Amino acid sequence: MNINIGINEEDRKQIANGLSKVLADTYTLYLKTHNFHWNVTGPMFQSLHVMFEQQYRELAEAVDSIAERIRALGFPAPGTYADFADRTSLKEERGVPNAEQMIRQLVDGNEAAIRTVRSAYPLVERLHDQATADLLTERMQVHEKTAWMLRSLVS
């Protein structure tokens, strides 16, 4: 069936492309955070292990919301490692950094995700796509708060 939501197909495609980048950053950050949850060690183990779990669980829910918005706009959501690798702005970690490096990398990852979200926002705002704007606003708020909390752990 044709989609008639007040946004033409080409504009919906551009929004979906921007959301696909947000999805790729979110999924990549989810993987990194989950990896660090499993592998963190040191004197802050317990608090970081719990914090990272809260963060990756929130990211897992966000991935679903972002992908469903792409689908609601009428386009397939990317869903493979290759799709995400092609679109993400985050650098993948190989190996296991120490706890402080993990925190710093997660700050960088959240800030990169914020920048990706911000880059998608002007088009959404111009097209009066409030549903996507609400989703993007929520993502910015979560990433900014997470980056602040992580940043507070290191000097």
C-alpha cells in the first residue's frame, strides 16, 4: 500500500537514511557498551559493571524504536554488521582497554551519537516530522546525560 502521511516518498527516504546512521551509531555503541560490561576490571568493577548494563539495556530498546520508525516511514531498517559498519561514525574497539579507557571511549561514543542525531534533525524539523523529531530529541537527551555521567567518573 502507498504511504500517505503528509511527507512525500523522497523526503521520507532522506529521513530514513539519516535514521539509519543514528541506528548504526546506536547499535555500535550498544555492542561496545555490552563488551565493556562483560570485560571491565579493576577497583570500579561493580559500579561500572552495573552502569554499563543499564546503558546497554537502554541502547537495546533505542535500537528497536529507531528501526521501527524507519519501517513506519516505509523503508527497510539496516540490520547487519556490514550495514552498521558502513554507516556508523563510531570507532570499533579491538581488545580490552582498562576501565578508564572504557569510560573515555564511551564518552566519545555517546558524543559521536549526539552529533549524528543533530545532523539528522534539520531535515526532520523542516519537514515537520514531529514523530521523528521526538525520537531524535529523546536520543540526544539520553546520550548527553550518559556522556555527562561517564565524564564525571574521570578527571
